[in-house]
Amino acid sequence: MGTSPAQEEPLGRSGGRAEPAIPNDNAAHASLPARPRDRVLRAACVAVPPLWAALGVRHAAGTLRHYLRGTGRPYRVDARALLAVPVVREEVDARLAEWRAAAGALGEPGAYAADSGWRGVLIGRRAGAGGSADWWLALRGAQYRISGTVRVHEDGSVVSDYRFQVHKSWNFDRGESEFGIPFGPFARLHETGLAREFTAVGEVDGLVDAVGPRESRPRGGLLVDTPAGEG
């Protein structure tokens, strides 16, 4: 997929980053000696994922369990479920609106490459505020990217076919805290080799956003993604 002759870069690219990874200041894996209190903390943490799973926060249970297993391997998250979280959906809808506006400004029908670049989204714990307790515990925040093609038709309709990706450098950052609980002791689990930081990734392809020629916004005021060929 390439840009059209009228494009200097993909639509929506301004403001996005080329790479998703965010470094932290934690010590290297297994670079510090494990203390008795570190082992006690790890033992306590091992009991948490089964409890979270029983309470229905399965995404959070999965990421914490993977951290404690200590493999450091990439961990796949359910990108479609994450996209359904209102605050994430709003972010993606805003990028799609930018694509439509930019394609319209080019002034002629055609197919235009589009790419948001990597951008951050914070996930709150309250569903009433657009967040999710499960995803807040699982990720707290993540980097996302949408990329694809915007097609402007002669009748004025605009169809965007795109892919949604998510990336999270999963760790406990020293110096941060939640509810007065410092993350330093949890970061030490990585630093002492009792756990290991990892990258959480996920993607969903074949998403479609379509707006008709006389619509100033999607039907019902909502953007509904459907896999190509189903909608």
C-alpha cells in the first residue's frame, strides 16, 4: 500500500511516533540479589491472579501471571476487547475522523494511505468515566496505532479499511504509585530475577469505518467496526 501522488505522507501521521516502546529506569533483569522480603512479596503476588480471574478481571490476571512467570516473552492481549473500552474507542474514532477530514481536503476521489503512528492512551478504572477496572489493572495505559486505506468515492462516501495494534512495555516503574502503594518493591521482582518485564502486544485486522455521502457523522453517532466481508 503506497501513498497517492497527492500525498507527501500517510494521512493522520502528524503527531504519531515511529516506535511504540517506552524505556524505564529500572535496573536490569536479575541484576540485584533477592532478599527474603522480595520472596515474600512474590509469594503474595502469586495468589492474586486466581483471585482476579474469579472476580472476572481476566485480562489483569493474565498480565500479572505472565510477569511472575518470568519468561520475558511477548504476551498477546485481546486487541478487539481493548478496542471496545470506551476511552480507547474514542481515541480511535478521533483518528478516523482526522483521516476523513484529511482525505476530504485533498479534493478528489481516490484511495489514500493512512497511519496514525504510535500514540498513548490512559485507561481509567471507572467504567462510568469510559474506563475499565480489568484493563486498568492489566495495562493502565498503552500505545496504539491504526493504519490502513481511506477511499473517497465519487458519491462522497468515505470508507476506511484499517488495522488496530496495541503495544505495552509492561513493568512497574520506580517512583510511581497507586493508592499510596509504591511500585518500587514490585519493580524489584524484575530486578532480582523473581519476575520479568515483557512486551504486551495485540492486533485486529479487517476493520471498516464507513460514512455515507450525506452523513456528517456515522449512523447513530457511533462508529461500528466490522471485519471486512461481514458488514
